[in-house]
Amino acid sequence: MITLFGHGKTTKAIAKRFAGQCQIFDDGFTCKETDAFGNLLLPPSEFDPTTSDVEIPSPGFPAHHPLIQKARNVVSEYDFFKEQMPFSIWISGTNGKTTTTQMCEFLLQKQGALAGGNIGTPLAELSEKAPIWILETSSFTFHYTKVTAPDIYLLLPIKPDHLTWHGTMEAYIEAKLSPLSRMREGSVAILPKAFANTQTLAHVIAYDNEEDLAAQMNIDITKVSFKTPFLLDAVLAMSAQKVLLDTVDYDLLNTFKIDHYKIEEFRDKQGRLWVDDSKGTNVDATIEALKRYKNDEILIVLGGDDKGVDLQELFDFMKPLHVTIFAIGTNTERLASFAAKDGIKLHKCFVIEEAMKQIHAVHNLKTVALLSPAAASLDQFKSYAHRGDRFKELALA
């Protein structure tokens, strides 16, 4: 019997593929039922580890959850599909995973590559006939992956994030580096120089920044149209193409379109610049957005659920800039205390409607209005997309 913990996208895909062979435990189930594919839907209290051959948790299912504690055979979807996985490129790090994954798939589409994992398509729905899987991989998945390893591993910089889930920054870093210990000779790992000495059989290419990596891979960075923070994503994707095909397609890459909600610029009828970076959900992502406009006067909407991370690095970066903060979300008072200590102008708005009202009153052609919250959105919104849509709606109202 296949046991699934949680009833999300990943586990639903497995349940559909293995119809009638699964039992699914989720807090949303209060009594025994059956889904459309003949799988059992059960409340967590009914889990009996003796009736289970393997347990697969939804990504993000914490290790301290009572179901995980009771389980005897927990594996990630990566280990579960180890035998079906073709040549694979795994992409991880704190920020830029999705864009790098999309760019990789875009550059390798002629080779039949398919993207999945955390990017949206569960492994259960990826074709085993595809020659290459490109997988955006979270630290949550890595925590439960003990056997499978990539053929190429692209690791973006690691910054504080998900510390509530992992417990410590050290545990978070350890999860991100864990695939290296399982990689074979002939595989390639491209990672920040800070982790260059991590034990692995893979061939390691360690980089300081996008310029350094481009030089090592003989990539002409002047031919790339993307700017920070997407430039590193582009160079990593091109590096994977170079490793596989010994060539780089600049013209193709430059036609790639960045997702919505990621430093998405637009102007209103008055010509004022607004920037939707609602996907900037942690300190490092917001710093990268600020770098892009560091020479401008910035009106920034900041705040939400920051999960208790240290915000000092963000305020240290903002201190020499011309920044005014319009604070929203549950950490408004916390942001205010940091701003007061560092002498940065801040307005306590608490909700985005008030923040945008105040920004409209001062925004002009010489300023940049930026939504880059450095926090998750679920304290006040359904998702980061909902938050970004509301920002744009209010900006253009």
C-alpha cells in the first residue's frame, strides 16, 4: 500500500497514477472516504504504519509532524520515481530557482527536455520517455531524498529562508548541499564558491557571481539581454546547455519572457514607474530588487509574514539608499522598530490599500514604486500572486 501524507498537487498526481493503490491522510478528511480513483481518504488519526509499504509526504510536510514521526518508510517523490527518472538537471538555491528552471527548459526544448518538480508539474505527471527532466527542487524535498541524485546540479546562492521548517540555517544549507554526496563521477555540480569544498564525486564548477561563472564557461555576458537578478539565472541555464551541447544559444535565450510578479515593471497613465516583485518573499530577493533601482528614489511596500528571519541585512542595505518604506502585514511593528533604529523613513500602513493610497500622494516621474515585501503573503492574501494582482489593481486605479 502506498501512503500519501497531505492532499496537494504532488500527492494527488501520485494517487491518480496509482489508482486504487493509495491511502491518503490529510487534516481535511474527517471520516473514511474514497476518491474518484478508488484510493482511500482518511483522517491522520487512522494511520497505521504496519499497513503501509512506503510513505510519501507532500512537499513542505514538516519532519516533526506526528504522521512523519509514526512512519517507518518515508521517501520523497524523487526517491519513489528513481527508476523512472531519465537524465536529470536539478536546480535549487534560495532565489531564482523557477526562472533558472524555465530558462533551462527553454534552451533545451529541442532536445525534448521537460520541466517539473517544484515548478508546477509533479514527477508523477512527467513523461518517462522524455530524455531530460529539469527539476526545480526545494529544501523540503531534499530533506526526504536519500538515494536519488542529479546528473547536473545548478545551485543558486543560499540565503536565510524556511528557517522555521528546518530549525537552523545550518540545517537549511545541509539540505541544499545533500545531493552532492550522492552524485556520481561524470556528473557536474555548479555552485557558489562558498560550498566548493563540499565532498562529492561530481565535477565541481564554483562561482563567485554571474561574471565569474560566465568567464569560466566561456559565455559572452554582453550578448545576454537580462539584468540583475535574472542575469545569474540566465548564465546558469546557459552553463547547463554548454555542459550538454557545448554551445550557447544567445538569440533563443534573449526571447525568453520572465514570469509575472518578479520585478515586473509597468507604468500608469501618468508615466509613473511601478514594479511588482510580489514573489520577493525573503530578504535576499528584496535586496536584489533594490539593487536594480539603487540610484533612484524608491517607495517600497514591505511586509507580511517574515517567519521571524533576521531583517538586519535588509535594513543595512537600505540605509544608504533613498528609500521610504510603506509597511503592511503582520510584521509592520517589527519593520518599524528596525527602521527607527536605522533612521529609515517608514509609514505604518498595515494593509496594502492604505500603503497604495499614501504612495499615490507622493509618487512622481522621478520615483520608483516597488512591491517587494521580503515576506510571505498568507497573513493577508491567498498567495503572492493575489498580493501582486492587488498591487497592480491599486496602482492603475
